[in-house]
Amino acid sequence: MDKNFFVWAHRGASAEAPENTLAAFTAAEAAGADGIELDVHLSRDDVPVVIHDSTVDRTSSGHGAVARLRLSELRRLDAGSWFSPRFAGEPVPTLEEVLHWAEGRLRLNLEIKEYAAGQAILKLLPLYPRARILVSSFDHKLLAALRRLYPELPLGFLLDSVFWRGAVRRAVAAGAESLNPREDLVSRPLLAACRHHGLAVYPWTVDALPRISILARMGVAGVFTNDPLRVLALRRK
């Protein structure tokens, strides 16, 4: 495997620590990950927070929609005990906390689901000039709209459909950096088209080392994985 093969820690080192928490991000850095993928939603008071689901039920001690809870309420939740008692009390982080932590360290892939969250990210970026980010979404129109507001914004077009040719066209039109397909959608024609247009390909989410080896030989630029430590051991061989 090429030494430049980029390892994205999916929601942090989520095989080792509760996803989308600073504990998982710290574990990803300790493992040697190149970047961290995380998810952004807005609280009721429009603060961007780091959590995957639109509700807090699965990954915290609380209940209800993220958008209906104020930051003060979100901060009282335990986002770690569901994973292991040793992470009891781990909070739901704000995006600003993560940007501050990561600045000058790991690259961040910020996945967004809605335009308002994208706007909130754009407001924060000037405050953290050393933060290296990639903004990604399945909503390609949303990404194109953000690019018009921020012409230098690095974009990753997420893909979970077999109709990848349209996604490639949209990514190229928006000046995207990468196409990020579901790992089973990766094919040689897709890779050839992306290579032709200068798009990096980062499949998600891959933990099986034999599959990662195959993808690397096919020519992907890297992968999203829940277990960056195991993948990085493969890269060092």
C-alpha cells in the first residue's frame, strides 16, 4: 500500500471510543490517522454540534431531536456510556471545540445534511485559519450552493447510488476535490472517470483489511474506516 494512502477515521476511531466525541478523535490521532470524518447538526439555538443522527437517542443519555435541544441541554447529556462505562460523561462536542482541537493537526471531513449547517461552518472557518477541512454531503445541490458562497471551499461528493456518472459530472462542475462512494460502488470505470477529472476517490466505510488492500490496488486515494489503527498497520507493511 502506498505511503500516501489517506486514512480517514470514520466518526473518529469509532471502533475504540464513542463515535463523534473528542475521545474518539484523540484516539484517531494516537493511531496515526490522517484525517477525521465527523457529522454536523445544528442545535435549537443554531450552534453546530458534532453528532451523526438527527436525534440524540442512539448515542447519548437523552431523547429527542438535536434541532429541538438547546446547546445547554445537549451539553448535559452523556455521550459516552452507551459505548463503554469508561467513557461515562463524555460530552457532545461543538464543532468549534473540534476545530480548535484539530487546528494544525488532523484534517477534518465535515459531513452536513442541511444548508443551515453549511452556513454555520462557513461562519466559523475564518476563525480557524489553520484548520484543514473537506465539506461533504449526499446533497450535491447543497454543496454547489456552498461553493458559490465560498469559492475555495474543498468539497467531497458522497455517493450511495449506482448512478455515479451524474455524481461525477456534478462534482466536476462544482470544482470538488473528491468523490466519496459507498465502498461496494467502486469500479474501474468509476475510478478511470474520476482520475480523468482529477477527483480523488475515498470509499466508505471499510474495515476489512483484504477489501482495503483490493481498493488500494485499484487506485483509490484512501478510505474511511472505523479502525484506523489496523489500517495504518497495513500501510506500514
